[in-house]
Amino acid sequence: MKRRVVLAFWLIVLSVFVAHADDKYPGHTVTVIVPQAAGGANDAIARVIAQKLSTLMNRQFLVDNRPGAGGNIGASLVAKARPDGYTLLLTANSMLVINPALYRSPGFDPVKDFEPIALVATAGYLIAANPGFPANSIKELITLAKASPGRIMFGSAGHGTMNHLIGEMLNKAAGIDLVHVPYKAAAAAATEVVGGQVPLAVLSVPVSLALVQTGKLKVLGVANEQRVAALPDTPTVGETLKGFGATPWYGLLAPAGTPRAIVAQLHAAVQQALDSKDVRDKLAAQGCDILKGDPGQFSALIRDDLPKWAKIVRESGASLD
């Protein structure tokens, strides 16, 4: 009887301690894993959000780039982390909804292993070219590619990335044969196009906007479903090829099992960040648009996008196993 009383006492103490700890979250530095290299769209968005969350929550939110295997390394790290709110994932949709179709065993389940917190932003993607490339539009590119099948190359951030698949979608939609050249990061692909080593690349607006504005790259078309605010006069690919379009999104997640109170606290802080003028201005300067969604909407978006991108992957023939 005495042992039961002692055990009950310590269970009460522990529950009070845990509740108190949750009330004081975050009590120390929070690590935000970005499963891509520094310098890309995901990294740029994560740093804006992490900086603002550090201010709003009075604790440092530290961005930690863990690239590799198309984002699987960083995602797996978060999936296996303690679900206490101190290890988070800020990722593009490619890692969550494309990788499961590309890899036989990506190391995580996009639905079961994560707790969606909040959607954050969308970013524009461009078909960008060296200024000396003879085509100046998607229509001219298609004409040129049909006259020279298999001879025009396009760079991307790597096999199976959003950049790569957008290029393969263009091949299929236009009936052309652009040859994929993978790089380890989007910034490397952009540098190669500027230098003339490859004529084209599919690049995110955050990676390429400054190069476009300074005339080091020219844009043939926007790959998104709608024109992007950063380049309002640039037509979408879909204005030439009806039905073409892919709009990448970015969101913040925690490991599955993270307490609801912590998820709710983080979601509220992200909404406050997205409502602030400084965050809006910084994301706009990166060529990004705000995207809001609560955990339920975020979860539904992941589930809806998985079969859509699985179909695109199958049609592209891409596989990394």
C-alpha cells in the first residue's frame, strides 16, 4: 500500500513538472533542420522564419542545414528526434511528397512520422537561360528543342528535386527532349548557366532573382500555375502549354507525437510571424509569397499531393533506387 502511495505521489509530481515545462516552452535553443544545402529557396525561407520566431518566442531558433539524398537525411533525422518541440523541420514539398515515389525506402513516412505545424510560403520556379541563349520564350525554346532533340541541356539542384521534375514535366508536355544535368545544389546550377557551361536551368526565384535583375540570367517562363509577384510581367509556361504548372510550398513540421500544446504554440507564433510586415517584406524580396494553413489543412495538403507527384514521377521515369 505504501509503495502505491509513493508511486502515485511521484506520478503527480512528474505530471506537474511536464505541464510546467510545456508552459515554459521553449526553454532553450530550438533547432530547425533544413534538409537542403544553404543558398537555396528552402534555406532562405527558413532563415527568415527562424529569425522572427527567435524574436517572438525569446529563444534562439537555429537553422541547421542537413542536405543529402534529396532531403531524406535531414527529414529522417527529424522523424527520429525526441518529440519535444526542440527539433523541427522546415522543408519544401519535394521532400515530403516526391521522395516517397523516388526512393524505395526514404527513411521516413511523410504522413505518420511528422506533426504538421504550419504552412509558410510558396516560391516561384523559373525556366532560366544564359543571356546568349537564342530562345527568348517557352514557345521559342520548344521550337529550338524540336529542331535539336537531345542536344539542349538543363541544370537542376539534383536528381529527383523539384527543379528536375519540372524540367521533365516540360519535356513531356511539349514533346521535347531536354537533357538533364544534375548539380549538388541549385546555386551551382545557376552559376553554370551564368558561366555558359549549360544553357538552361530550372531554378527557384529565391536562388535566381538577383541574377535575373542584374541581367546575368534571362527568364523564358515561370513554371508555377500562376505568375509570381516578383516577376509580374513574365508569362507562365502554362500560357504556352495549357495545363502546365507546379507550385512548390514550404512548411514547418515536428516529429510525430509532439504535444498538441507545443504544436499550437508554434503554429500561433508562425501566424504572428507571417502577419508581420518585416517577414512579408523579406519573403517578397526573396520572390516568395505567404502561404497560410493550420495543421489540419497542412496534413490534408500532404495527403492530397502524394498521389499527384507519384504520377508525375512515374511519367518522368525518374528513380533513385
